[in-house]
Amino acid sequence: MPASEGRTNPRRTDPPRRAVIAAVPAVLAAATVLDGCTSSPGHQPRAYRFFTSHQAAVVEAATARIAPGPADDPAEAGHPGAREAGVTGYIDTMLAALDQGQPPHIFAGGPWSNRHTSGPDLMARFVLLDPVATIAWRKRITAWQDQYRKGIDALDAAAGGDFTAASHGKQDKILAAKAVSQFTALLFEHTIEGLYASPEYGGNRGLAGWKDIAFPGDIQPRGYTPDEVERSDGHDPVQDTGIVADVLKLLGAL
């Protein structure tokens, strides 16, 4: 996912939480545009397919601490976060992918959408899975469903009954606790996907994630002109120091 604008706050001495998120998109965006699937202010509440209303609220609160928007952190003014991009809807769609009838929302079709051309959105025509792929994906999704049920219960328990009622500071401490580290890692992965994957998968609402990082998305069938390929998008505003340097070092080793 291409580099985003900086999220620095001159009054802060610690790197903003979104600095890590900003370091990841450049490596992952192209993959999530083409790959399978790996209630916000101002929007109508949606009907969830897998989550209960409380489970969805917990996931929304947790992912908003991982990728906060303006309502979650004043330093993010002007930059949409997990709430604005509908990350919870992306996760819910993924967890119910095999329960929505055929074809499941796992591999978007193509070869392109209608974002840069006229006609139907071919990306919204999902690919049918063969029997072996169906078994493999059902096993993977069933495991994720179990992780989310247990993880949400663990977050609630650590918060004294309701994670959504805890302060932002307490929510941060809970998510950073070793006891829920595996669930937090899963939430981080799915938050990134929900922010920057093609919107056909249920996230990146209104192209919020792509617009924030000035990524045009799938450009087919027009493609990029030679000038667009050569043109620099400017200086990278993310300083490669501290935790960002560690993330970049890890990504470089992959």
C-alpha cells in the first residue's frame, strides 16, 4: 500500500500509532488489490452476518485503537481510520464469507472494476471455489471465527465486563497485554486489510484508505502512463526511525 501522509504531532515525543500503519501500506497494497480476503459516525448502521451487535462494537473499538481516526485521536484530524473505512464490516464479511451463498466473498473477480472505466464492476463478481479450496477456506475461516469469539471475550474480561466502556488508555493497555497478543496480531492484520483492500471485500468504505494515501486503486484497463510510472509522489513523510525503522527492516527481510 503506497506511502501515506505523515501523522506526526509536534507536541508528541513518542511516534504516533499510525506511523507503523503508514510504513506497511507500500508493501501490501498491490497484493490486497488482487488477492483474496487475507457503525461509524455519519454512516447508517449495517446488519452483521457473523458478529452480534456487541461483538461488532468491541471489534470496532479495538481496531480504532490500532488505526485511529479523528474521533479516536486528535492527531489524526483529516485522516480516516478503521471506523471511517468500515474495517469491522470487512472483518464480518470475511468471517461469514462461506455463509452468504455462492459465490463466497473470498476472491474478487475481474479483470477490473468500474472505478476507471464505464460498465459493471467486474470485481464484485466473486470467483466460485472448487471443492478443495472450499475445504481449505472453511478450515481457515472457522479458526478465525473461534479466535474472534475468544478474543472478544478476553478483551471484555480484561476491561471488567465491557471493552467498549473502557477509556482509550485502558483499551491500549489491554490490547498490548501478552495475554491477548495473538488476538491483537490478528486484529492488526485484518485492520490493515480492511483499510486498504479493494472495497468489494467490505472495507475501504468510500475508498477512504486509498484516498488517504493517494492510491488510485486498480487502474485497469487504462493502466499507468509512462509519466505516471516515472513521476515521484514526493518525499516520504514517514521518518525511518524508532519503531518505523524496525518495521521497514522486517519488511525488507521478507
